[in-house]
Amino acid sequence: MRHSILFLAALAAAGAASAQSSVTLYGVVDAAVSSYRATGAQSRTQVLAGGNQSSRLGFRGREDLGNGAYAGFELEAGLFNDTGTTLATNTNNQPSGTFAGGFSFARKSFVSLGSKSLGELRLGRDYTPGFWNLFAYDAFRTGVGLGGITTQGSTSTVFRASNSIGYFTPGCSSFVCPGFFGQVAYALGENAPGAANSDDGRYVGGRVGYGGGKWDVAVSHGVTKNVAADDFTQTSIGGSYNFDVAKVMLLWGQHKTGLPVAALGGGNKAPFWQVSAWIPVGLGYIPVAFTRVTRNDALGSSASKIAVGYVHNLSKRTAVYTTYARIKNNGSLQLPVNSGADAGPIPIRGGTSSGIDIGIRHAF
């Protein structure tokens, strides 16, 4: 707390004179026609949002406080433009806090204070350090090609955390930055005090890395408190290299709980790895990926996923795309080909699932 006060005091001193301010409206509207199949289940054809990029609507503001200091905010809602609804948010970083009511800024909602020399402090709901490796080193990042089969035994903090206090090193506010960069985050579960699970949903995590001209690497680690599972730990290391003819990305990680989880076949560890790439072709590119996850349950379960697609840019803001993916489950795993509300049919244990997205994406 003392360091936070000193940080704020230094920023206040640096920002003696105010200057320009701005507010930006931005977003992505992405929709695809998708057809999914799974062993032992009926096929499904649907229209879904976010086959190439996650649909969103955001507002970003920034005010120059002078001498390199600034204040800002970001409010970003996840959109399901196939139905006109929005992404669910979470109040306490646990399944019990899931809120899927009306409109919500579930993707990001924070206020920030920063400077070019001291870095940036954020308060609110934001991406966790552990999420950024899953995003940065996956050629698909969303849709049917997403490498999200890795999130075994996860809590609500794999991607984002509410009630968080975050810090980014100077010159960095995203997932890959020039030179050495880092991010730390602390989030509160905000449960009733004195309860046995009063710390559940509390998250502590960090990420450090280096961004070069053609390559970058980063490692992340985070722990979410959970009494029933004896905490959830998310660890990963990833990197990429641009060979010009292709940008290749590698990712390794492990999600684990301190105690075996019945819903995961009595397992508590799920190590995974992924290799993926973007291959430039004319006005577009071909994304490809192979992902494998294992689980230390009684059957030694595992799953492998292959994905390949094509994205054709009609302009700087508009693209059409298609993606095909297939998962082969083994043991007790029965993973569908996609995730969340767009998961598709669930196969029998040890079965396969597959799907194809054909869509259009427009960014503004």
C-alpha cells in the first residue's frame, strides 16, 4: 500500500499542468455461420459472433496531465451480435458471481493513472497476466480454432478478474511491448468477512517478457484462492518468431488445482502445449495450429486439436474468413470443438468433435 501511495504522489507531482483529452469509440462486429459435429451427438448449425475476432463495443478516454503523466479509462463490452446480447461478467471471480443480466462492460472496465517514466496503474476489471500468453501465442485466439481446450479445472480468472489492482511497466499496456516489459495484478474476491471461504476469488499474478524486432517471449504465473480445490494455479511460457514467410508461435503451460477435482475425473493437473503460425498469402493469411492437453486423472486422459483457416482482407477494417477444426479426445475427456455459449455438441467420452466457421468481420 505504501508503494501505491508513493506512486500516486509521484504522478500527481508530475502532472502539475493539464493539457489535451480525448474519448474514442471503437469496436468489432464479427459473425459466422457455423456447423459443428460430435461423436454420439446431433450436429448443430448456428450463427455465432466472434469467429475471427471477438465482437465488442468500447470507449477509451485519455487526458494529458503534463510532464508525461496521464489519466484514462476504458469500458469494453463483449457483444453477441447474433442475438443482440452481451458477454456475462463476474462480481467475485468465482462461478457464484457470474452475472448475465443486462448490458455490461464485461471485457474491460477500469480507470488508470500513468506516466511515461513510471508505468501505468489500473483499478477495475481487466485481463489477468495469465490470459495474455494464451492470447498472444495462439494463431486463432477465438472461434472454432481457439486453443482453449487447455483451460482444464479453470476458475473465473483465467481470462479476466474483477475488483483488480494492476500495474504495467513504462511504455507497455498490452500483451507484447518493445524491450523488457512486465505486468502484475492483485484482485479481490470480496466475499463476506469471517467466512471459511472469505479469500475465495482472490487473484495474484504476474507476467514478464521481452519484445524484440522479430521475436518475443513471455512467462506468466497466477494463483486464485479457492478453499474447495486448494487454489487454482495458471502457469505458461510462450514465444514467437517472424520468419517473414510465416510467424511461428509456441506455447507451453499448466493449469492445476491443489486437490483432485471430481468434475475432472479426479485429476488436478493439465499440462498443455501448442504450436501455431500465421502464413501470409496475398491479401490475407492462413492461420494453423496444433494443441495438445493431458490430464492426470485415473484414465490418463488427453485431447489433441488441429485447426486451419484462411482470412482474406477486403480492406483495412473488413475481412472474410473460414476455419476448420477437429478435436480427438481420449480417456474421460469429451471436449466440444468450441467454447462457452458456442461450444457446439458434446461428444461421448473419448470421442471426436469438429466444426467449420465461415464469416465476416468488420472493425471500427
